[in-house]
Amino acid sequence: MWRSSARAACVVCQHLANGTYGVRGKSPLQKLHLVSRSIHHSRHPLSRFQRLPLRISTQPFSALNHLPLRSSKLLLVKHGSQPHRTFWLARVASRLLKLRYLVLGSAVGGGYTAKKTYDQWKEMVPDLTEYKWIIPDFIWELDEYVDFEKLTKALPDSEDLAKLLPDFDKIGESLRSLSGFLTPGYNLISEVIGASDLLLLLGSPGDTAFRATEQGCEAEKQYKKVSDKEKVDQLQEELLRTQLKYQRMLERLEKENKELRKIVLQKDDKGIHQRKLKKSLIDMYSEVLDTLSDYDASYNTHDHLPRVVVVGDQSAGKTSVLEMIAQARIFPRGSGEMMTRSPVKVTLSEGPHHVAMFKDSSREFDLTKEEDLAALRNEIEIRMRKSVSDGCTVSTETISLSVKGPGLQRMVLVDLPGVISTVTSGMAPDTKETIFSISKAYMQNPNAIILCIQDGSVDAERSIVTDMVSQMDPQGKRTIFVLTKVDLAEKNVASPSRIQQIIEGKLFPMKALGYFAVVTGKGNSCESIESIKEYEEEFFQNSKLLKNCMLKAHQVTTRNLSLAVSDCFWKMVRESVEQQADAFKATRFNLETEWKNNYPRLRELDRNELFEKAKNEILDEVISLSQVTPKHWEEILQKTLWDRVSTHVIENIYLPAAQTTNSGTFNTTVDIKLKQWTDKQLPNKAVEVAWETLQEEFARFMTEEKGQEHDDIFDKLKQAVKDESIKRHKWNERAEDSLRVIQHNALEDRSISDKQQWDAAIQFMEETLHSRLKDTESVIEDMVGPDWKKRWLYWVGRTKEQTIRNETKNELEKMIKCNEEHPAYLANDEVTTVRKNLEARGVAVDPCLIKDTWHQVYRRHFLKKALGHCNLCRRGFYYYQRHFVDSELECNDVVLFWRIQRMLGITANTLRQQLTNTEVRRLEKNVKEVLEDFAEDCEKKMKLLTGKRVQLAEDLKKVREIQEKLEVFIEALHQEEK
């Protein structure tokens, strides 16, 4: 009996588990009634004690009719009684659980869809945070000039204002009453919509609700397939119209803001606000870069400060892009010709007027006037050609230009020469390599923004610069790609998708931060910036590239490019400038340590300071020329002048006059030759001697060491100053005329006043004759070779020619001994006689050799004879006073040497006066001019003041200057950020 009851209970459980009475799916066994589980499982504790029959109703039910089941009664057992259980609660709970999951899933899906829609609309809204700069700076500084505390005190109190305002409480009550009328209807509609949704989800039996939903989804999908393309086209057109609308609004606002800022800046210039204008951030940063560019190239100072480096192939449109950013046609132009021959650094900043200025010039070029624009282009071209050395096409010298104007983006750009693939005629052979080295030197800077310009109208495979940029910046973290001439590209390129591939970075082997497409005109050099901007805007409005979404709106126009480049530039500046300042600080410490170790007792004087020190020393040495004593000047001048003219006096005046037979002829010959010499040669020779003497004395003062105070670092500079000053100095032309008169008068005087002058003349004559005799003996010794003493002592011999000359000399000496009064010239028959005598001894000799040897032999004989006559004339002053009357002694040669000696003394005195009174001052003036020219010529100073010490001091000065300017710039940058 018990077993049959258990079977019946199990059947009921199985029916409940497998039935489809209002519930789809199978219920798990553990959710069955407790009794059925205990009966089914024989090991359940209740199965051991329950033996009474169990009556259970198997009538079917549903969740909607709520039919109750018959209750089953349990017998009391040892462990207590089991309460009555029903199964309709489990069914209702399962229904409710399914409803909860559906509602929860719908809420999650709806929330995700709403968030995605919100994000899409958020991306469509333009980001206006970039245009904070539109608000003028003076608005942020109003609190400095307006006392808001006094203003707030002057305003009425809140209670007074409250009396003037309407009664908001009454207005709120009326609104609440109105909402009371509207709330029931709104709640009713909400309930109806909720009930309909609940019926669709829960009220339909079986799969009815789900089938209806699936049918609706299929119809919706079919509708979407039909209308998706039209909707996309409509949305794109609408989006394009909206973007263009916002772009025009933005341009209008920018134009208005530009005018307002111009007015404000003009007021500031006029001093209305009575405040001192500070340098802008970009001007301060540009000064740092200019200081670095002036750094001595011999020291390794590769700075890593950010710049915008504009690179591209030749004629790719680099200059045009730069002009569009600067808003002026400032660069020279040429069709197919290389115009950018050296790097041009352009500093863009904001100002009240659109002007341009070179770093080393004070002239401002008004960029709103065509005359100034033409002058600026011409000046840039002249500077480029000057910077290019002979035999070169491009130069590494940087031209620094500053451009200011309302609305210009603040940045520093460097326009580099265009990269070429072939060196054409007229170019230097190394032009291609030089351009590559210049471009790589700028792009190797890890903080430089590379603005890569690519011509869109040529095949991509012809690009040279993209490979070079990809090598310098393989990750593209600091590269901005610009595609120019997009209008020609759209017209000529067969597949517009290539342009899309370029802008998406899929065609060229390089990566970039951003890709831009611009149009910089129609190729006409006479186009204005405004016409180019209008043409660019009109082109992109009608371009299929933009309508077909091949290009995005933020990737077109030079305006967007300028904003993007400026943002990247300042971002890089903020990220790297402090690190660079620390690097220069470390460099400064290293240089200071090196100076302390190598030059502990010397001041750190840079090249300019050393030049000033050398300049003072040179001027002091020039002034010291005026302190030379007159006696010293006259002694040097007289000695030097006689050394210069003594040969002429002996050979052309004294010797010819001494060959005469009587004193009258001697004096006549002397007077004539002295007059000719004075008129033609003597004054010029005297001036030359004076000028050379001045040079020697000046050089002596410049080059002589002054003990421990001497600094050999100035030697090269002093020598250059001396040479240049002497080169520029010219003696007074009138000095020769006055000197000629003085010398002529001095030589005409023959009256020796006392015995002292007579003895001085004899001494002067003896010294001169001894000097000439010594020179003659030396010449004869060279002609005939060493004598027998030298041959035995030094083991030297005579050559064949010397042997012949020695034999000739001996023969001629015999002739002179026979006739001591022999004239100076050898007759032809005498020459023949000498030759035959020599041939008789086996010596063949040429007649010319005989005459040449005779000249020296007779000269020695004459000088010895003149010296003997000079000794006789020592006691001849008495006969001179009597004019040699009744005396065989004639000392006219002593009178001649006295006249020469007196002329030398008077000439030396005259030249000394010219030197001290005129020429030294003129030389000092020339030295000052030369020093001023050298001071302005930096290259000259670098060549003349060289060495490790100068270089180290120069580096220290530059590093300190750069570090100080960087610190000031960083402080200003932090203040602007605050």
C-alpha cells in the first residue's frame, strides 16, 4: 500500500516537472515539493516513519485562473508535523523572476545606447577650449586695474534688490498648480505605455510576443536597408553645412577679435593704460634661439630646444605654406629656381600692426604695403646671396626674421632649402649633400616639430623628403604631414583614393601626428593672401574629397594647420624647456670647474672683453710713441738715412768727383750731382726712411714683452692692427716739397765754422771709407778664394775660376804699383797686355773678367789712398780757413763729407718734427679706426683672438646668458599657465 502511494506521488512530481501548464521549460528536481522529494527518495528521514496513505490532487492550473490545489495533510510524526504546502507560489515566483531579468536587460541596453548616442553628438560639437586666446589678455588682468571691493560696496544690498524683484514664491505656487493639472494626464499616458509593453512581454501566451517582436525587427531592418544610404548622404551634407557654418562664424569672430586686440594694443602703445609692456613669450623664446645661433661653432653645443622645421622637396610649396601661416607674401619667388639658399628663422607673434623686422636691424617693414613687401623680399634675397660663400650654392648661416601681426599664431619656424635629387648647371657640386646635412642637422633635434611638405600634384614615388623624415622620426611623434596643391591633385589624379591614402598615412613609409591638405593659391605670384584664402575655402566647399568623406573637415585649410602646428609647438616647449634648462645648468657647472682648474688666477674675460683689454694696451703703446726722445728719433733717422743713401753718395758722387785733376773740377762735379740728387731722389728717400722708422718703432712697442704683464693671447691681434694701420697710413704729400728745400739749402753750405766740425767730418769720412774698404776686401776674397793661411788651417782650396781671378788680380796689382796715379778706367790696350801676360803663364782669361776684377782692385787701391789722404787732412783745418792758398794740401773731399753729414742732421731733425707733430697722431687715429672696424667684425675677432682660454671664456658667457634667458622664459611660461 505504501509503495503504491509512493509511486502515485512520484507520478505527480514527474507530471509537475514535465508539464506545460502555463510554464515553459522543465523545473529542476530540487524545486519540487518537499513531500514528493521525501517519498521519492527512500533514504529521506521522513520515509522511515510515514506509513499512511497520501492523497494529492493532480488537477491542472495556470497562473491566470489561480485555481487552488487540494491540500495534503501530514500525520504527526516523532519529529513534529509538516505544514501544508501549495505549488502556485513557485510558479508565480518563476514568472516574476523572468520579468525582472527582462526589465534589467532592457535598462542596461537602453543605457548603453543612450551613452553611445551622447558620445556621438559630443564628438560632433566643436571643441572651443582651443579659442581661449580669443579673449583679450586685458580681461584677465582687470582685477589688477579695477578695485572690485569698492565696486561691490557701491552696489545696493541684497535686501534692496529683493524689493525690486518679483515675488518668486507666488510664481512658484502658480506653476505647481498648473503642473497639478498636467501631472494626471502625463501619469496616465505613462501607465498606458507601460501596460502595453508589459502585455507584449508577459500577456501573450506561448511565443506570440516574441514572434511579433521578431516580425517588427525584420520589417525595420528592411526599411533601414532601403534608407541607410540616403540618410548617410543627408547626414554628411548636413554635417558639412554645419561645419562650414561654424567655420564662417569662427572666422567672423576671429576677425572681430583681431580688430579688438589691435585697438587694445594700439592703446597700450600710446600709453593710455600707463603700464610697461613686457616681452611676449614667443619673443623671449626667440631671443634664446638667436643667442644659440650666435654661439661659437667650434664648441659642440647641439641644443634640443623646440622649433618648427619646415622641410620638403624643391618647389613643393614650403614657402607658400609659411607665407599663409605668416599671412604675408614675404619671401622671394622664382619659377623652378632655388630661392631659399640658407635657413630662415621666422618668429611669429601677435602685435597691433602687421610688420616684419630683422634681428640685426631696426627697420620695420609694413606688410600691409606692397612697397615694403617688395623691399623685404629684396632684402631677404640680398642676405641669402651674401651668406653664400664663393663656389657654394647654399649656406648654413641662419637669417633671423620676426613677423608680428594681429591674430598670428605664436611659434618659431625655420624654412630650410628644398631637397633636390639632381645638381644642375650653375650649382656647386656639393649642393645636394649640403642641403641634406643642413636638413638632418635641424631634424636630429629630438624636440623639433617637423613640418613635412609634400607636393600633391606629383607622383608619390618621386618624393625624397618623406624617406629622410621617416629616418629622423620613425615613430612620427613630432611630424606633421602637409599635402599641398590639393586642387591640382584632385584634377589630375585618376584615383582620388590615393589622396585619401596619403592623408590617412597609408601610402608613404612614414608616420605623423597629423595629416593636412591645403591649397596655397593658383600658382600666381601676384595673388594676395586674402584671395588665396577665399580660393582655398571655395575649393574645399565644393571638393568631392570632403563630400565623400575622404578628407575630414579638421584636416583641411592652412588655418587649421596653423592652429595644430602652434599647439604642437607649445606642447613640446612646455614638455622640454625645463629639461633643456637643466642641461645648460650642468654645462655651465662643468665649464666653470674647468676654468677654475686651468686658470685659477685669471678673470673670465670673453672675446669682447679681451678685445677691449687689447684695445687699451694698443692705444697705450701708440701714445708711448710720442714719449720717444728727440735725440733717439734723430739718431735712428740719421743712421738709417745714411745707410740708405751711402752707396749712391760713394759710387755716384764721391768716386766720379775724385777722378778729377783739380779742386775746381771736383767741386763743380760734386755740386751738380748733389743738385740732381736733391731734386729727384733724396726727399723721397728721406720720407721712406722716416716712414720705415716709424713702423719699426711702432712694431717694437707693440711686440716687446712687458714682463709678467705680457699676454701672448694678444700678439696676433696686435700684429693685425699694426699691419692694417700701416697699410692705411699715408705720409703727408707736402712734406717732400718742404724737405727738398731744406736739404738743398743744407748741401749748398760749405763753411765749416770750427775745428770740432772739421774733426767730425774727418771721422765720418774715415768710418765710411773703412766700411767700404771692408766690403771691397770681402768681395775680392770671394772672387779669388781663400789665401794660403786659410787653405792650410781650414783645408779648403780654390776653384778653377778663383784661381784665374787670383792670377788676374796679381797681374793688375803689378800694373797699379807701376802707376799709382792710374785712372779708374782700364784702357783696351792695357786689357790686351794683361791677357797676353796671363796667357804666357798658361792662364786663359776673358777680357770681361779682367775688367770686372780691375774694378774691385782699383776700388781697394782708391779707398786705401783716400784713407791716407784723410789722415793728412786732420791737420788741414788751418789751410781750409785760408782756402788752401800756398799749400799743396787740398781737402775738398772732407768738405764734401761735412756737407753730407750736415744735410743728414738737418733732414733727421726735420723728419723728427714731422713724426712727433703730425704722423704719430695720424697713426694713432688710424689705429683707433682699425680697432673700431675690428670691433664690429665678429669674424675678424674670432680669427685674431683664439685659443683654449678664449674659447672657454666665450662658452661660459654664452651658457650663462642662455641659462638666464631660459629661466626668465620658464618663469613667464608658468605665470601664463597660472
